[in-house]
Amino acid sequence: MLTKKFASMKNNFQPVQITRFVLSLCCLLCFSVHLFAQQITVSGNVKDSSGEPVIGASVLVKGTTNGVITDFDGNFSIANVEDGSQIEVSYIGYVTQMKKATGTQPLNFILKEDTETLDEVIVVGSGNEKAISDYLKKFGEDLGLETIQDDTLNIIIRKPATKGYENCPGVILQGHMDMVCEKNKDTDHNFVTDPIKLRVEYDMIYATGTTLGADNGIAVAMGMAVLASNNLEHPAIEVLITTDEEAGMSGAMAFDGSLLKGQYIINLDSEEEGYLLVSCAGGVTALSELNAEYTNIDSNKQPLLVEIKGLLGGHSGIDIIKQRANSNILMGRLLNLLCIDYDLAKIQGGSKNNAIPRECEAIIVVDKNDVEKTKNCINEIMNTFKHEFSTSDPGINIECTETTVDKVFDDKTKTNVISLLNLIPNGIQTMSMDIEGLVESSTNLGVVHTTENSVTFECAVRSSVKTLKDDITNKMDLLATNLNGKLILDSDYPAWEYAKGSKLEKICVETYEKLTGKKPIIMAIHAGLECGLLLDKMPHAQAISLGPDMFEVHTPNEHLNISSTKRTWDYLVAILKGMNQY
């Protein structure tokens, strides 16, 4: 049973880098349903030099497309191997090894780290995708499949239709290879060099102190599992894995739609099992920039570091309806409510515009005689916030400690910063009048950053109605201009409009009913998916989005339901198998 398998795993994996979580997910799919194990002729185990099992290593009969991926114990088995064949084991960051298959004698591998390439293996945060893109390219090529890597590192891997499915419309399995790299402030973790630490609690996979990367590693994993399988029935498959989805969808924007031949796009970037997504909001990144001028600090004054922390955060689209506290907005309120005279030296909060910020810090400077009064005032403000957000953010906390600083904003800069923080549109702007409970438009002040010359305010603006998106950015532009700043718009992407009654929707609905005896829920979401961009480039295509249950996405408490992942995989397999019936 899948759950028992996970329960027997060690609490903490020690992979070399975060990209391997994708391969772990792929292994979860492949191993749990025994895609490749029919009659074992060659079996063995793969470990690293420390004796830990290597999860998701590629094991291939050299010169063929016959291969598997190691399971959670590092084990593998391959059927129909010719005696004397070379068995090749490869894994990102390790030296590839080969051994000769002799009868049924087990083949055990101990992989050594490739010190020359290890430095190039980096986290798959937006803009850092080259290592995983190159790995996926090699994965497809090693399977003998047509593989394309474009200039923006997007990957297309094609697999021909199986017998009886040659005349079916082609299917595009789509997701993205980057993730949101968030961590708790007290977590010592470098996403570029440090591995994420996975743990299993009951039926859930977590990372420790960081985001997990199930969004959207699960799409990569499922795509790889379909490509590597030797016994699935399916139409012609194209797996499209894009770059930079989380930071602005630049990979999908730059993608050449003419490279794809399929008609049905199955996007695997949904986060609720039993829901079929048929529409999503469009969005744009809105960056307000204010000039910063400084003066020297008065020697009779004491700098204080004010930190807002303990917020839950969340996905700036999906979780915006929960109306959780935004640490940047709260800091603006605090600075406006302070009951003493002070100077402002710095403000810094959030790390990604598509994550509701959980922490924010500011440095204020007060008269040394007013330190205790300031701390008491901040404590009163904290109690106000605790009362207001007792349901959504019960852990909210504000700390005030002495620090050092040598300069502060001049009065004009201070006034402009506080004004923008308090007046900029944030949170839900409008609710849909057509779909009950759907956020129609929103904005999230995700990042505030102070530099030598400026203070920037980065927002993720979302709307299923383009004119409302424009209205929000027009207000931001008016505000920034009146504060002697400017607004920069970037990564504008379209909404995905609902195509009622599509054939793909019918296939997915009927397959779900046959599989579960229940009807799936058809819904639109207030989050950005790449479907709108892809459909703009492929007007002949149809799209739908599905996925397993994920929780607290884009936060360090992100977790993935194991059983739901298996059910979603079974559902995807059933959809592909049933395509020749329509």
C-alpha cells in the first residue's frame, strides 16, 4: 500500500539538491502502481557513497528505450533485458555508471558525486532552471524520444501513440519546472546550494522550513512517468515543461506554439483533487518605485528594528480569499499609527510577489528618551492586529529591538513611503457576480525593498476581467505619480476564458465519473495558469487543468497528499486510455 510505503521511509531525505524532489515524485508515481514491473530479469539497487538510497535514478538498458526509475529504497527491476546488455545508471550530480547484465544476478550500484558538474546543479527557482532543463532534455533523449529545448529552456518531449490510438487527437501534458523558494526567517537554508529536507507525516509530504516544490514538480513527475512507461495506452503525447512560470510566465510567453501538434492540453498545475479547472485569471506584475533621499542620524537618537512575523502567508491568488494578513501592509499601518515622533531608515518585506508576505521589518529612529514609550505603543498596535486577525493569523507577533544605522530617509521620502504603503490597492478588489465565491480581481503587495536610491513595491495583480486589471494598475500609476514615483508593468498575461462544452471537458468528466462514481466539480480559479497563454498561441486547442491535493502552497508549510497523488495519477492514466472511445 502506498501510504505504508511512505510511512516506512526515513523522516529526512538527504538529496544533493532540490531538483531531485521532482524525481522523487516521479518515483512515487512509477513505483506505487508498478508501471514497469512485470517479469523481473534484471534487478538491483542504487545507493550513494554514504549508503543512502538514490531515489529516482534513471536505469536504462543502453542503446534501447527500456528503462525504469529507482524507487524510494533505491531498488529497480527491468523486464525483457537481453543477457549481456549494458545497464546504465545516471543521476543528476553523480557520475554515470554501467554494468553488464548477467542472467538474474542482482546489479548493485554505488554512485559517486560528480564534483565537476555538481556546482552547476542549482535550485529550480524562477530564473535558475538550466540544470533541470538540461536534465529533462537528457531524460527524453535517453529514452530515444524526440526532445526539443528552446532558447528560454522550455522542454518538449514527444512520445508516439500506442497501438489503436494513432488516430486520436494528440495530448499535451503541461506544467512548469520552477518553484517558489520561500523559507522561514529563522531557517538556515540556501536554495542555490542546500537540499530541501523532505519528511512524511501520515499521508503528507512536507519540506522542513522551506517550500516543497510540489507546485509544480508533480506535473514534471507525471509527465516523466508517462514518457518512461512501457505499458500505458495513450494517444501521441507531448510533454511541455515551461520555465519561469512563478515569476511571470516568461517561458510560456516566449514559447513558439507551432512546435506543438496536440489538440488537448492537460495542465497538471491544479491543487485540488476532484476539481477540473476550466478558466483562470490573467495577471500582471506592477512595480511602484519611489526615489529615496537620506539624511544623517541624530546622535541623540536610538535606531530600533521592528519585525512583524508569525503570519501564515499563502498563494497570492488561491489564498487571497482567506483574507490573511499581509506583513507589508501591516507595517504600513504600524508606521502610520505610531504615537511618537520618529525617523524611518529602511523597510524590507516579502520575497515573491505571488506569495502573501509573512514577514516584514523596518528600522525606525527615535529619541533615546522615547524608546520605552515606542515599544509600548508598538505592543498596543500588535494587540490590535492580534484581535483583527485572530482567526486568519493567530500567530502574529511584533518584536522591537535596538539596532544600529547611520542614515535615515528625509521627511519627504518617509511621508511618501508611508502614504504608498497605506493607500496602494491590496487584497480582494471585486468578487464575481456570475460565479459564487470566485474572486474576480485582486492585488498582493508581495515585496517591499529598500536600496540606496529607491524604495520599491512589487505587486501581483490578478483579474478574470481585463478592464478591472487595467483599473487597478491605473490607480497604482496615479498613486505612484502623485508621490513623485513611477509604475512599471511587467509579465502581463491573459486570462483563460471558459470554453463551455468542450470535448476535452466531456472526456475528463465522464472518465472521472466512471472511475469514482462521482461528478467532478467544474470551476474557475483566481490564480494564473499558463493555459491562457498557450491557447492564445494554439487557438485550435482545448485545455483543462487537474492535480492532487496540495496545501499551503508557496509557504514553508506546503504539503502534498500522497494518496491523492496516486488517485490523480490513476485518473490521468484512465483519461489517456479512454481517448480512443471518443
